[in-house]
Amino acid sequence: MAAAPPAPVAVVTGGSRGIGAACCRQLAARGYGVVVAYRSDDASAASVSEEIAACGGRAVTVRADVSREEDVVRLFEVADTAFGPSSRLAVLVNNAGVLGPAGSLQEVATADQLRAVCDTNVVGPLLCCREAERRMSTKHGGQGGSIVQVSSGSAYIGSPLLYAASKGALNSLTIGLVRPLAEGGVRINTVSPGMTDTDLVADAAQTFDFSQERGRERIPLGRMGTPDEIASVVCWLASEDAAYVAGANVRAAGGRPPGTTLG
């Protein structure tokens, strides 16, 4: 009798809430063992894991700040063993992100503030990609895999300043990694959500003083997206249905053209 194929594992950063939590639930429903990585919200992470278990899925939670290299290394070491010796890392979703402060260039562009945003939104995904490649790439004994970066339509608007700059860098990172990762059987793609019904968008509306109602009026579909709708795009890119898709940046913004502001 032929041995069963290795059980696929997915690591999702920022997995305790919003788009990340929706990705965790959908990937678990597709048969992945899911590593729910989160920075601080123990209760929300536990809730996601419990929801997955209640539906017959498999999940573990790992508290990890992706801006800290040692946390990223530990996260993937947990993923190596969490679902048994026959498992393998198949999917990474780089979803963790921080918004950063509001204000003008003179008010927000200190080195410490810029580092705080970029360490999570750019350095963190890069470190996660490094660890994922070590496990997925056929060059390192892996069986291939898929990485999906969660960016933002803000990268095309340039606002909020530091957040948008970091997401623009993330988009460039994806482009730069397409060929070297593909040579080892790993695909990397990006999803750029528009206005989505998440805590991050609610925080942005308050912090940056824009009207969610006016924003909805500028979306051709006339409403915000849901975390599950964004997660569906992420899961499609991660799946074999998208086996010939690499280096793509899929906008999930309700038809809003790139570069149009919401407020």
C-alpha cells in the first residue's frame, strides 16, 4: 500500500482576527492543519482555534511578533512538528500588519515610527518567506508550496503615509521573489483588499478621520468587503486551482479603481 501523502500545513500570520481569522477557518475547511499566528490577542486566537476544532479541523495557536526574528524562527519550528512527522508546510499567508500613526510628514516620519511599521509590514513577511522557502522549496528537499501576501489598496493611494509606503514595499518584495521562489516550486502572489469590514479599517476611519459612509459611496459595488470574501481570494491563490498564477496582485476592492481615495 502506498504511503499517504504528507498532511498539508498552513501558517497564517495575523490569524486571530479579521481577514487572517477568515483565512484560518477557510484553509482548515480545505483540509490544512492551520497554525494561527498572532501577536497579542490570546482570547481571539483561542476562539479561532476552537471554531476550527468544532468543525472537525486542526489548528494550533502560536504567539509570535513577526517583527522579531526569533519569534518568526520559533513560529516555523512549531509548524514543523505541530501536526505530526508526516506533515509538511504547504501554504504561508503573510497577513499580519500594523497601521501606524496619523499625521503629516513632519509629524510621523521619525525613524522609530517608520521602523515600527516596516518591521511588521515588510521585514516580518520577508523573514516568514525565508523560513517558508527553507521548508517548501524543492532546492531544500521540500515539495513546493504557495505564499500569499496580504497587501492593501493603500499602496496605490499613498495614504496613510507610512502604512501605504510599507505596503508598496511589500508589493515590490513579491515581484522580486517570484523567480527565485518559482525555481524551487514555490508560488508567491499578493491580494490587495480595498475597504473591508475589519477592526483595522474601523481604526483607520477613527485615526485618520475619514468617513466609512463616503467611502462606500465610492465603491462601485456599494459596500465594504467582508473578511471571508478576501480570504476566498487568498485561498484560491494558495490552491492548485491557481497553479499557473505567480507574481499576481489581485485587487479585491469592489470595483474601486487603483489610486482613488475613500474619504
